[in-house]
Amino acid sequence: MSQNVLITGTNRGLGLEFARQYATAGWQVFACCRNPHKADALQRLKLKQGEMLSIHALDVADFARIDQLAKQLSGNTIDVLINNAGVYQYGGESFGSIDYEACLQSFRINAMAPLKMAEAFIQHIANSEQKKIINITSKLGSIDDNRSGHHYLYRSSKAALNMVTKNLAIDLATYGITTIVLHPGLVQTDMGGTARRPRWSKASPACVRLSRVSAASTAADFMTSADKKLLGNPWKIHAVEVN
């Protein structure tokens, strides 16, 4: 039986690499991005992977479109949902010059959209074999780890995502669904920057790491010993570094 993964934000960066690795490993990949016709790297990957990868237009800020895609894929199970799409607003992030419209957009994309994706695809995931929801977060969303301030929009929206994930982990347990957040670490992407960043080509395949999260495991079971030190403090980020 084939395994299916749905990934948002696959036009570049982490999402594109997730799509490549899963398709290479023999998974059926539902690759989602806002503008497929502009996603040149993803289109090249599609040519290489063929039927193992399908591309779907999805702006995660458009909740009606999320519902449409869920209906479109109603005949498919989703073993792993990776909510990777996110936004960092350059400008309007500092105290005294906050862009509040951008703040609303940050929360809609970084925190509300993963929740909407979980709601829309709940049956696809519940009917699958692996039953996993993976939300890509950031250490900048950790309250305990915040030593430098700034980044109001990104920090607060990722902190909200962490709470959404915690709620989902509890509420979806009755479906047998495992829900966790992953902090990918510093990676060379358009968002992460290029200076002194580890390259994905040097990293362990993300799909191999993710496969260790069994449907019967908890987020704590997947953490390293260093990560487990964070347990017990609700304001710390319970996340796993992928790279």
C-alpha cells in the first residue's frame, strides 16, 4: 500500500526538499504552492518524479480553497500532513513600527492555516496508516528561549502555532493521530538566509527522521535528550531539529 504525504509551500526551500525526499523514497506526494506556474524548481521535480508527485494550487491564507482541495482529494488518504508554508514579514516587525495588517496576515498563515488544514483533512489523515500531522515551527516561537526580543509578528505567530499544535495533539488523539511541531534549525533557504547555513544536501533525509514518529508515539518519544530537557515548561518549544 502506497504512503501519501501532503506538503504546503513546496515551491522552494524546505517544502521543495521535503517533496523531493519523499518522492525519491517512493511516497505519493501532493505538493501544494500558491502559484504552480511560477514554481520552476517544483515543475522540474515533477518532470523527474512523474506520477509520484502531483502539484496543486493552494494559498493557505485562502481557507475556502483549502476546503476545495480537501474535497478534490477526498478519495485519497494522507499519511503525513506537513504544514510547511509560512511567512516572515520583512519590515513592520519592530516595536514602534508594527505593521498590524501584516500581523493579521502572519497569524492567518503561520497559525490559523495549519489549524484549518487539520480540520479540512481530518478524515484523510484519520483513514490513513501513519496518521501524522507535522507543523513546521521555529525556536523564535519559544517564549522561554526569547533573549533578544524583536520579530514581534513572526515570534508571536509561531508561538500561537505551538499552542495550536499542543491542542491538536490532545484533541486528535482519539483519532489515533500524532501531531508535533518540528524546528528545522538553520537551513539555507530564501527565508533562512545563505550565510553559514547547513545545506540540505548535508542533512539526514527529513523523511527518514519523520518516519520515526510512529502513530503510537508521543512528541517526547521523538525528541533528543537535549530536547527532553524542555519538557515540563509549557512556555518552551517542544520541537525536534530535522537537520
